[in-house]
Amino acid sequence: MKIQVLFFGITTDLVATSNLGLEVSKASTVASFKVLLKEKYPQLENIDSYAIAVNESYAADELVLKENDIVAVIPPVSGG
């Protein structure tokens, strides 16, 4: 099934895009999405942690993704 992935902050630079369509298997969870993401984009391995939001709500690893979900990859932010 297809989902839309949005990247923010440093992740945009690391994957060289701010959004893309991605095929995931049915019944994929946020946890399995994270594994797939690091397989496809090993440069994300250097980020200690990042949040995942699905359809504009922060998501737990157990959440099951659905067709056409919008998944955001949100790196840690700091400011001054």
C-alpha cells in the first residue's frame, strides 16, 4: 500500500527531499516503517531520535498504518 512521507528539518537534507510516496506492506506499523526508512535511507541512522506523526498526530510504534496515510518524520529541534 502507498503512504505519503513528509520530512522536516535535517531529515530533509539527509534524504534530499521534503516528501515522497512510499510503498509499505499491509498491516505495517510505525515501528516497521522506521526499520524500512533506515534500510532505504541509512544516512538517517545518525539521528539519535525522531518523532513520527501520522495524519498530524504523534504516533506510537504500535500504530498500524493505512493506505494513503501521511507520515511525518520530525527530528529533534533546538533553538536559541
